[in-house]
Amino acid sequence: MSPSKPRRSPRPQERQRDPERTRKLILDAAAAEFAAHGFAGARVSAIAARAGVNQQLISYYFDSKEGLYRAISEGWRERQSELVTPGTPLPEQIRRYALEALHNPEGVRMLAWGGLEYSGPETDPDHAPRADRMQDSIDEIRALQVAGRLPDEVDPACLTIMLMAAAMATTTLPHVIEGVCRVDPGSPEFLRHYADQVALLTRLLGLDPT
């Protein structure tokens, strides 16, 4: 077996004059590729083709497919912090997450793929940060429980997962939605209606602190 060749940095003429633009092209292409095929099925060559860049630029900027996936996960964490600011009522949080199927479909599909491909924490780059983010919702539900708004039998962690699953249903269960609701599950009109319904259910469960 011949020794592996050292990674070559792209020649100056191969690099874009605007590195940030190049990184964004690659990240956008990678998000689309990961959303379509999951991490295991995504190909670096396909990402480079989508971005219209030399494949070596991906190695230059992100080191590997794993590094690229971690960079996208970090961008998703930043988006979540902007999407749900401190003090946002839980029903509104769930509504906004449900609307991500309209505003950020690649991110929701990547999360769904992450679950399908999951084989343990060591294969999940966002494992610990995601758990930390969700802990805030769990604590919020537990506080409502202590205040007498929810029965003691309710497990706040399980309820948080149920609400998350409900918010993602237009991505994970489009075939069921089309059969039951007789609508295009990806239409903006239905996505907004569904998001409002999930928020309404959350309020009816007593999860609105106001």
C-alpha cells in the first residue's frame, strides 16, 4: 500500500478572493447535501460540486467531512440562540421551531437524519450542546409543574421530547400528514397553520406562564 499523500493547500489562484464567501458557499452546499443524504451518505465531492469549488478547498477550510458537519452544527446552535431569545414563552418557542420547516428546512432534515443515523454519543457532534439547550425547556416545564400547572406524574424531560417531535412532524411525517390532512405538507400555508396548532396545544397543556 502506498503511503498517503500529504494534504496540499490549494494554490493561491484556486482560492476565492473572498474567503468568507467561499466558506458560506461550502457550508450552504454541505447543508443541502447532508439534508438530502445524511452524514453517512453525503460525499465531499458532491458538496464541492454543489458549491462550485475545488474539493481541496473543503479540506483547506474545514479539514474533513466531520469538521464541516461540526461547523454546520455550530451555525445551527447560533441560529437557535437567535430564534429563541431568553424569556420567550414555551408555546411561542414551539411555534418558531415548527416554522423552521419553512425557514430552515435543511437544518430540520439534518436533525432528523442525525436521529436515524445515531449509534451513540461519540458519533453525534451536537450531543452535549443539544442536551444543554434542551435543559432550559425542561427546567421551564418543571417550574410550571412546581407551580401546580402540570400534574406530578408528567415527566418534564419526556414532555420536552414530545413537543420537539411534534414541532418536527412536518419533516419526519410528511406522508402521514398528506394522507390524513389531504394537504401538501410542505406548503407555506399548512406549515404556518400547523405551527399555530402546535403552539395552541402547548398553551392548552398549561405550558404558557402568562
